[in-house]
Amino acid sequence: MFGTAEMRAIFDDAALVGRYVETERALARAQARCGVIPREAAIAIDRAGREFTIDFDRLRRETEIVGYPILPLVHQLAEAAGEAAGGFVHWGATTQDIMDTANVLQVRAALELVERDLATLAGILAGLARKHRDTPMAGRTHLQQALPITFGYKAAIWLAGIERHRERLSQLRPRVLVGEFSGAAGTLASVGAGGLEMQRLFCEELGLDQPAITWHVARDGLAETVALLGLITGSLAKIATDVMLMMATEFGEVSEPFVPGRGASSTMPQKRNPISSELILAAAKAVRQHVATMLDGMIHDFERATGPWHLEWIALPESFLLTGSALANANFMLGGLVVHEQRMRGNLDITGGLIVAEAVMMAAAPKLGRQHAHDVVYDACRQAIEGGGRLADILAGRPEVVAALGSREAIERCCDPANYLGLAGEMVDRVLGQAPARLPAA
């Protein structure tokens, strides 16, 4: 429930260790290109990294002793590369160089999944916004009916947030997708002259950018990544919250897709619970906690931290797993969302026109003055609330209102919620028009 197979494949133990090996292989190739290690050694290391079978039991035992997995892994890779080449494995590197770079490779792959799923979600929301551009429903503030809106307007607000996240993701990449090869204290003292060129080639081998300076203890890039996931899941949770409330029996305005048995109760056969929305909300709450963890983890001491770095080992993979789950659930739920237009219209009418009291006030204000118009309509609303009846009928019994609006028919028009949608439709068009190349055609 809290991950997808694709995202798990990026962050499981075998994949992570595989990234460590990939990083060691790239380092050997780069160093051979610089002439720092023999070309034959690099070929042997690269071949061994592709072909050898990692002894995970041994790796676990030695990692528990050392406290980090790289030295135990280097032992195995060096043995697989042979005596002559094995001595050149991990040349001039430090454990964090390999682990940081491997994490960045994971982040790159994971962000591709996030980007793909955001694009899918944007397309779904664009479709809902277009289809329901003019579908009237009650807008609510403080859980009370406020003014009429359209469901397309609501969907376009959701869409605009997702589009901003897609923009943030593209802006994030250059700051995060950088390699790390700097040596024990980050100064590349172990390789000396030519170290920056070696670093450049190392990053080039992995398709990463070269950092301007060591980031062993500057963790803002990875913290920003998880913060973005927090923003994405926060937006998804807002959507899920709206859908859950709109699914309430008393609202009944939308339904999650019907799948036999999904959302069923163990005791109440009639139940159809908003399971996807609930899972999205739970995932978002968990990611939010990881955002705080990553921010805490930025506080490193001196040139190598005594503990904060380890927080990333928990927060980074879990945040991506939870985000992947939230996106998958959002795409499933919104892709098959059932919109009950008649119920939306029915809910608009349950107050007998009170939801458009502002419309009457603003229409009468030019003749009566705004404050007097407000007082007259306010009094009519109180009468409708206390005694029942339609607001239009009560207003029609007040000559000054009829005179201000011109006729009984004009009062009826003002009291029809469908006639007081403001610029909702135009706003939908603006959102859909801002990224025409990225959204599906109508």
C-alpha cells in the first residue's frame, strides 16, 4: 500500500549495492582515462563489477562490524577483480563519496518516475477541468456553502499546483544530480594534482554534473529533494481530502472508481470507502515527517558528520516510496473518478437560493447603495433560514428589491446559482493554456 514495485526496485538493498558497484566501476574508468591507474586494472575492475556475484551474507556481517557497507563491498570487488587490479579499487575515494553518488543515481531514477506520474496526473486533471469547465457546484468555505463554483474550476486549481511541482522538479535537477568524489576531508588530497579533472571524468562516466566544491556536509540538495516530495504529496493530500469529503453520503458529489470489493466494510455491505484518498493522506503525513528529518539532517559537524548523515538512509528511500504510492493512488482514483453532476446541482439548491445572496446584494447595490442592499438581503436571508422558503420568493415580496432589480424574472435570474459563477470558466482556460505543450489536447 505504501510503495510501488517500480519505486521499490530503485531503493531495495540489491539495487542500492548495485549502485555502489556502478560508482566504483565509473571511478576506475575515469582514473584510467586520467592515467592514474593502469588501463588493464580499470578493465578488470569494470568487468568484475558487471559479472561478480555479491555475497550478501558476508556483506551484512562485515557491515555490521564496520558500520558502513563500502569497505566490505570493496573487499569483495577487489577479490573479484584479481590480485593485480584489486589494489586499485576505490583509489583515492572515501566511503561517503561512493554512498552519496549512489544515492544521487537512485534519486535520478526515482525522479524520472515521479516526473512521469506527475505528467499523467496533469493530463487527467486537465481532462476533468475541460469536461467540467461549466459544471456548477457549491463552493465551500469553513465547510459551509459560500458561492457557486464549477467542478472544472476546482480541478483546475488542483492542476495548477501539479504544474508548479513539475516546474520545481525540472529546476531541482541541476542542484541535486551532481556526483561526489572528494576524498577523506573533501580536498582530494589523496590524488593531488589533476584531482578536479579526475572528478569531472568520474561524473561524466555516470552522466552527473560536477560539483563546484565538496558536499559531504552540505546536504541542502537532498533535503530539497525530500521537501519537494513533501510539497507534491501535500497537494495530493489536499485533493484526496476534497474527494473524501465530497464522497460523504450527505454530499455524494463524486465517487472513487468502482472495483468489486475495494473500499468494502467487513460488517456494512453498503459501504464504499474512499480507500485511495485515505492512502494518499496517510502517505503525505508520513512524508511530511521525513521532510523535518531531512532538515534536521542538514546540521552536520565540521567536515564529516557524526550521525546526521545516517538519517538520510531512512528518510530518502521511504519518502520516494510513499510519494510513488500517493501518485499511483491519485492517478487511479482521479483517472476513474465518477462525477455526480445532478447531485452537485441538487446541493446548490438545498439552501433555497441563499448561496447566491451576494449576487442579489451586488445587483441591487447600484440602486439601493451597497450597505442598504446588504441589510435588505441580510434580513431576507434571516427570514428564509428561520421560516424556510426560497430566497427569491421572499425577495419578490419586497417592493424595493423588485424596483432595484427591475422585475420578478430578474430576481429569479439572480437567485440561480448557475448565473453566479464569476470568472471560473475563464480561469480554467488560463490554467489549461499556460502549458499547452505539456497537456493533452482537448
